[in-house]
Amino acid sequence: MADGTKHFSRRNLLFAGGAVAAGLTAGGLSWALGTGADEQDDEGPVAAGPMAGAFDMRTGAQLLAPTPLFNTTGPQSFAFDDTNGQVYVLQTVEGGIRLDDEEEPLDSGDRKTSGDMCLTRLSSSGKTLGHMYLRGFGHGISCGVEPTGQRTYIWVEGRADAESGYGRTVVRVPFKDGSVLDSADDSVHHFDPVPGSTDVCPALDLPGGRVLVSHEEDGVHRFSVYGTADFLAGRFAAAQVLKAGVQVKQEEWFQGCALYGDHVYVLTGGPYTGKNGDNPRKSGGNTYVSAIDVRTGKAQGRHHVTVAPDLVYREPEGIAISMAGGRPALCIGFSVKTQDRRELALYRFTA
């Protein structure tokens, strides 16, 4: 969600620049983002065809009409529990709420800086089925959902940075309706695959048994891919490491990532601006999906997402894979502004 704070300028800076170069590194695959005028892209610009990785971006269809969440703030990311036909959505906690053991309500700015999030569980039709609060965890740029028997585990960032409000670790916690959980609670196990990294957020590839971690290390935004079993056992030798370079335009913010098959999918963009701004409605918006091949580090399509052009305040917020019915779909979320709150709308693209 755009609010002019430094949190979002940080997101933007991670993708600022122009040309891209690919190469192998000791840690895996490297996909470097060029920032200087002297750097050249040996392969030329990425083709803007209909395919982004394995998905046909001409197949966009509404999956969920604009739907309110438990708090009034906008969505940040979402993930699917296809086993139970549910969607879990992260958002920052709205201002004016007083949670357990808090002496007074906090405003929205304090909530963002503290990394306080609300998690809403929705049915496939958009009915609210439950919620929980995650206090001190992060901003929620991406997340994962792991249904296991009678429990559903949420993969999310943890140990929010005191200045940015973004997470520094990965955590896996069970969903408990109506609860308030602190990142510093003894029950929360923190995974720290790249010590010292910032702006950390995870995503899950359930069919492939993999964990994707987006993080900033030494000023460089990277994606690291791990086997889930190894990750849970604390074995953090990444199968692939990619520098997160995608060609972007002005004011395209990093809005989430997903992993499926051979590709990492990256969502960038911002809300519509006024007609004299950088992103007016008549432009079709600046939402893009880019794909990176984890085997080679090369770009495999960048597509301008023009679905749902008439949404009010159409800001891209989150990208995830759904396997409902055994068929993969790449799904994109939009934050939609209503009179007194933000809502979530979902659109799907098929393979």
C-alpha cells in the first residue's frame, strides 16, 4: 500500500535501475541488477509477450471480487490453502486498536514501524472465517500457507526491524483464530537462513517442496531457494540464489514474489495516480509480472497486467500460486479503495 513513507521507497530502491546481466556464482545463480548508464544488457530487453514463465497472461479472470478484511487497512500479501478452499491475507494493523496487554491504542504509523500485522482467513467466496494478530513480525510482502492435518501453518517474516518495520527472519507458526502472537514469544522459532539480511519475506512452493526467501543482503535484493525439509532442519545451503534484477519503470514497487516449477515470479507496480501523474488510469497502470528461470538466472517474460482496469484505487498487492483442482494458476491481488476501508480483489492466470 502506498502511503509516502520510507518503507515503500525502500521497496522501490531495491528494483531501481536498468539493464540486467546473468552469471553463475558460488552460491548458485546470480541475476544482477545494473544501475549504471555504462552497463549493457547483452541479451537486449526482455520480450513483453503473452507468457510470464509458464503462465499465459492473456487468461486473466476474476477469482475474488473486492472483499473486506478483518482490519480496514489494505492487503499486503496472500496465500492459498487449496486443501480447505481458503485464502489467508496479511495486512498492517489499522490505527486506533488496542491489543492484549497494550496500555492504549496505537496509530497506524506506529503499527507499521513495529511490524504489527493482522492475518485474515477467508473462504473461497470471501467470507471471513477467522483472524489473528502477529505483533512485531514485519510488513507482509509475501507469505506462505501450509495445511498439515488439523493445523494450518503460516510462513511469514519475523523480528521486524525497528526502523523499517520489515522482517529479518522467517517463521512458521500455527494459525489460531482470535489470538495475538508476538514475534519475541518463546513459542516462535525463527529461521535465519542469511544472517544479517533485511527485508526478509518467504513464499512456499508446496508442489515442489521448496521455500523461496526474498531478502536484502549488503544492499542487494536476492531470492534464495531451499528444500523445505532442509530449511526446517536448519540446513541453509540454498539450491539457487538469484539477484533480484527486473527491468522496471518509475514508481514500480516490489509487491511480492512466488515460486512454481522452474520460475520465480515477481510482482511490481503501484496505484493509479492523477491524470498528470506518472501512472494515470489511461496508461493501463504499471502492474507487471516478471519471471526468472531458476535454472539459468535468465528472464523468461515480463508482462504488463491490464486486467480489471476499472477497479477503484488499483494497487497490486501480492502474488501467489493456487493449485485448486490440481491445476496451477498464478494469482495477483489488488488493493481496492472504498469509502472507509481497503479491500482485496484477486485475479487468476492459467498455465
